[in-house]
Amino acid sequence: MDEELAKFEEILSSASTHVSEQYFQLPVADADTIYRERVYCYELYHQMRRLWGTFPFSLGGEIDKGGHPRFKNGPYAGVKPDYLVHIPGDMDNNLACVEVKPVTRPVDEFVADLQKLTWFCQNANYFRGLFLVYGDVRGGGGAALQDKLRGALPNAANVDLNVIHIFLHPAALRRSERILI
């Protein structure tokens, strides 16, 4: 699955170079632009599908896990991950669960997503969790995001960074890159 994951991560990073400013930060009449996760995610989904080709996995957006036997009565029974990369109906070929957050969200929301990704990898057979943060990290880029996460993670329970890859998409029309924590 390492090879397939590398291919998906390349699709994700390449697709991010096509997310233009109007989807990266939504223009608002008579106000400053704002980060809107759904707008960004829909455009990134579109750009990934354009590059998907014959990649043998399905890309699903916000698939509701309610009612699925693996999730029933569990802590994430009602969640809808931003993206699932899998083969529907086959729990042995779950490649990646992806969560997305704008950089402006509080760090406790980042930790909650990292906990969710860990759970998906440990309990629902997802090979890896990907956490994608988009937005300007006040000129500090990946290092500033690393610092933000490093400050929160020592006290965070149920986060396994061995199964999660973290990406930063710093600006519209730029490539997202994996960062290490």
C-alpha cells in the first residue's frame, strides 16, 4: 500500500496547485476574504478527480459512516470524513482517510481530527490518515504549523503520528507539502 499511498499523495499535492484564490479564501461582499473549509474541499475534490486517471481507488467526499457495522456505537459513528480513498464494500483496501482544516481553526480542532484519523487507521483498516491544513501560517510556513502541533500533541491522548501524514497547503496555486512533526 506504500506505493498506492505515494501515488495518492502526489495526486493531492498536484491538485492543490490548481486551487485558485477564490476557493482558497472565499471573497465576501463588503468584508475581508475568509477561509471556508467546504468551498476549499469541493474545489480540491474536483481538482483531484481531474488527475485521478486509472488510479484503482474511489475518492469519496463526506461519506456518512452512520449505520456501518465497524462504526456502530463507536466514538465516530456519525462522522463524515472530508475524503475517503478506498474500494467501496472492501474493508481490506482502505487506503486513506483525509481530514482538512483551515489554519485559522483552534489547535484543539486539529487534535480532534488527528484523534479521529488515528481511530480510522486502528479500527477501520485505513492504511494512513492524512491531515491537510491550508492557509497562511503567518509567514512561518511549515515550521509554524509544526510548532503549533508540537505544543498541543504532548498532552493529546489517542494520537498516533506513525499512521498520519500531515500536509500544509500554504497558498492558492501552490503545492501542498508533507511536513514532519
